[in-house]
Amino acid sequence: MSEKLTLPLMGCGTWAWGNQLLWGYDPSIDSQLQEVFNYCVANGVTLFDTGDSYGTGKLSGRSESLLGQFSRNYAGANRENICIATKLAAYPWRLTRQSMIAACQASAQRLGKPVDLVQMHWSTANYAPWQEGALLNGLADLYTQGQVKGVGLSNYGPKRLKKVYQKFVERGVPILTLQVQYSLLSTYPVTELGLKQVCDELGITLIAYSPLGLGLLTGKYCEKGPLPKGIRGLLFKRLLPGIRPLLQCLQAVAQYRGKTLSQVALNWCICKGTIPIPGAKSLTQAQDNLGALGWRLSDGEMTELDRTAANLDRKMVQNIFQTR
Ligand SMILES: NC(=O)c1ccc[n+]([C@@H]2O[C@H](COP(=O)([O-])OP(=O)(O)OC[C@H]3O[C@@H](n4cnc5c(N)ncnc54)[C@H](OP(=O)(O)O)[C@@H]3O)[C@@H](O)[C@H]2O)c1
């Protein structure tokens, strides 16, 4: 029987920790990232989401390596609750269950300790359905062999989830978590496909990734710029005019509550019964994000935010691997 994992109300995403292409990572910020890590853990935000595909070019695996290093350096409160959740990519060359076991062992090597929660990064159902069975078997093996404390999925919709759940039940492997893109800018598949209800029925905790809409919901980016460099800037340019009513609504709620836009956006995820895992690159961002804890939006505020979000003519693009 595997050890139990304790999941906090909020986690911290680390996609940017090593990614130069999309996030402009530079190793000179590593000391800052250690501060983010320390602050999160000390304040009970003990879940860190990473992936074996995180880190661009020669920095491949950097996010996991940094998390290993930061965990070793950390000696403060809540150390025992640190949960490193990695995602194993369904690379086209990963074809066997053994390849998943080897991948998890490589992640553990970079972390310098066993992986706590291992997640299937995405389903191959949309483009290579024959590949998935072996990979999922490998994922379940990791649990039955006691190499990880928990198993989760990512980018699965309700239909696909139910199928995998049934297979895992047959093997006595519980699915602890499912992470999908979820924010006020992205309610598919949670709302539109009814994923939250299915997760509740199956006892699976829903994790909300990109809960700040890649930074858009912090309110710091506007049409006049400056926008982030590269793909994110191009995407924001396209989305910003159409999401103005939502930013205005967030601003009004934030002002009334004495909170920031990020805190309102993250609190919305928590009130929807999910665990948001906002990415943070600096202590200031982490401090701001943790201000989403310890209070709740009212039903009226939630309704207003939902209504405004539903009426937008632009939404965040969906992950191409998201299944139904
Ligand atoms: N399973 C999957 O396929 C998948 C896909 C995507 C993400 N994820 C996970 O989800 C995590 C979070 O999503 P994300 O990183 O894509 O996007 P996000 O959390 O929506 O946005 C994070 C970015 O917003 C900015 N930011 C964060 N807090 C801020 C604050 N308080 N004030 C101002 N700016 C702030 C930072 O970027 P700037 O400073 O550059 O603006 C930060 O990198 C990822 O790190 C990753 O672990 C998983």
C-alpha cells in the first residue's frame, strides 16, 4: 500500500523554470526561484507541478533538477508535505510500459529522490490510440511497484477518463488527480464537457493548470503593451481586445475586496473545487498568488464572473492533446 499524499488548496507550476522558448527563462533567476519554493512550502503550498519535458534545448529536465535542488536546500516548515508531481510525456518513441518506468526513474534521478505523484502528461487518443495502453500500464506499474505515492492524468476529458479509470480499478490503482487547463478564460472541458462532475463521482481531485491564463488574468498586460516576447505576446495581442469585459469585472471585484486580480482569478478556481497551480517566477508573484488563500468569493461575485466569462467572444486556446 502506497504512502498517502497530502494535497494543499493551491500548488505552484514550474513550466517556466527552464523554458527559454515560451517563458524567457534565464538561469540567473534560480536564486529567485528558490525563494519562490521556500515561500510556498513555508506557507503550506507544498504541491509543485513539473514535467519531464519541461526545459528547452540543453535545459531539458531543468525544472525537475531545480525542484530537487530546492527541496534539498529547504529546511523550514512543512518539509514533510512537499509533493513533487511530475508529468511523463507520451513521446512518440515511448512505446512500452517499461519506457514509462525508465522515464520515471530518470525524473527521480534529476530530482534526487523518488517522484511523489506521477502523471500521464497527455493522452495519445486523438492521434495514436494504439500507443496509449502500454504507457498507461507503465504508469499503473509505477504505483503497484511502490515507486510513486500517487498517480494522476493530464489533458483527459470525461469520456476518456472513465475508460482509464475502469482499467485502473481492475488493477487496484486509484487515480488521485486530473489536471486540465482551467481558468476564467478556459472553462472547456471542466464545464462544457462536465468533467468536474465526473471527477467528483470518481473521487478524483481536479487540478487547474494555467489558472492565470498564462498571465493575462493578472491584469498587467494591455493592448498598448508591453507584451511578452514571442508566441505569448502574439496570443495576448489577439485575445486582449475581446477579454476586456472580464478584466474589468475582475478589477471591480478585486477593488471591492481589497485583493489583486490574480488573487480573485485563483480564488475563483478554488471556489469551483479545483486546485490551481499558478506559475510564479519571482517571490513577489508567489506572495501575490498566495493571497488567494484564506477567503472566498461570494456566490454573487462568482455568478457575475461566470456570466462575464461566458459572454466573451475570445477564449484561451485549448491544448491540442485535450481529449473528450
Ligand atoms: N498539463 C499540461 O499540459 C500543462 C500545460 C500548461 C501548464 N501546466 C502547468 O500549470 C502551471 C501553471 O500554468 P502556466 O504557468 O502555464 O500559466 P499561469 O499560471 O496561468 O501563468 C503563469 C505566469 O503568469 C505570470 N504571473 C504569475 N503570477 C503572477 C502575479 N501574481 N502577478 C503578475 N504576473 C504573474 C508569470 O509570467 P510573466 O511574469 O512572464 O507574465 C507566470 O509565469 C505550469 O507552470 C505547469 O506546471 C500544465
